[in-house]
Amino acid sequence: MSRRLVSLTLDTLEDLPRSCRQCVYWELDPVSADRARGAGDPGLEKEAWVSQTLLEWGACGKLIYVDDMPAGFVLYAPPAYVPRSMAFPTSPVSPDAALLMTARVVPAFAGGGLGRMLVQGVARDLTKRGVKAIEAFGDAKFGDADDSAGACVAPAEYFLSVGFKTVRPHPRFPRLRLELRTALSWKSDVEYALEKLLGSMSPESLLRPVRPTPATRSGAN
């Protein structure tokens, strides 16, 4: 299989899962997100957010392709670019950390190391840019019937299983942190746990296929 890890751009934005392409849960504050959904075009707000973040800060996401099929993605950015981050009871994110907003791997591709490639790709990128850590808001009650956050907030169990430590506890939305030097030295058993949990998070069986392109070499970019 050919595997490619690329940065999120306006060209690759369309390869996000359909529900995520139209979702602005993280990109807007709660009031603005409701307004965008009511106007019927949250996808335009998503595109505007990606464009602004790319121009002002740089890469804010990674996508992974398997044989030219989009198989997973991760989004991340400084907390100042993520209005929703201030709505959590355990905010704010530490000033030396970037926020891991969301991550998904298509279940059909789980177990192939894609989760490891995505998150370690983020770690390498942020380390080069002088960021010290990744923080995230976990959902301690992920999957409950009364789940207003849906699949937008990853399970707290997932973060703990891949080396994050709780820096501010909460019964529903603890804030967790991973030092980047730790992320770059994960062991294989932790990588397996990450892949398994990321794969279980996606509500969609497949992402949108892309048009055939020339064969590419295996490996991450």
C-alpha cells in the first residue's frame, strides 16, 4: 500500500469526512457556530478559518492517504485560533501549547499505523516551530446519550492511553497535556492503543474518495 501524509490546505480540505467538512464546532464560538448553521453554509466558515490560520500561523492539519484514498486526518492550532476552546470549563489552554482539536482514522484502515503517523507528524511539525506541548479537552463521558459535543471532542481515555496527563481534572471535560518530546518517543504498544482508539472515533465508514492520481511512493512526507 502507498501511504502519504500531507498538510491540510484549501485544496485538500474537500477530502475531510463530509460531516467534518461542514462542521465549525471548534472554529467558531458557540453563538457564531449556531448562526453559521442557521445560515446554511458552515462549510464556508470552515474554509475561511483554514485560510486565515494557514496565512497567519501555518499548517493546522494533517491528512493521510492510503492508495490515494483519504483515510484520516487531524486538526490543531494555537488556542487563540480556536474560539470554542474558551467555552470549556477547564480552559484556558497553556500558552506554550497548541490545541489538538480533533483526529479521526477511517475504521477500515485502523490497525495500520495511520494514527501514529498523523499524531507524530503533528509532533514533528510543532517541534520545528518551537511549540513545547500539545493539549486537548477530553470527553470523560464520550458516547453518552446526552452528548452535545457529539464526536467533536475525543474521549479522555484516548488521550490518557497515548501519554497525555491530566493537568486540570473535570467530571466531563478534563484538560490533558502531552509534552512533545514524549510524543516523539512513543513505544509500539502506545502507538497501537492510539490507532485502535482513533479508529473507533469515526462515525463514518469511509471518507470521500478522490480522483485517481499517479502512484506515489510509500512513506510520510
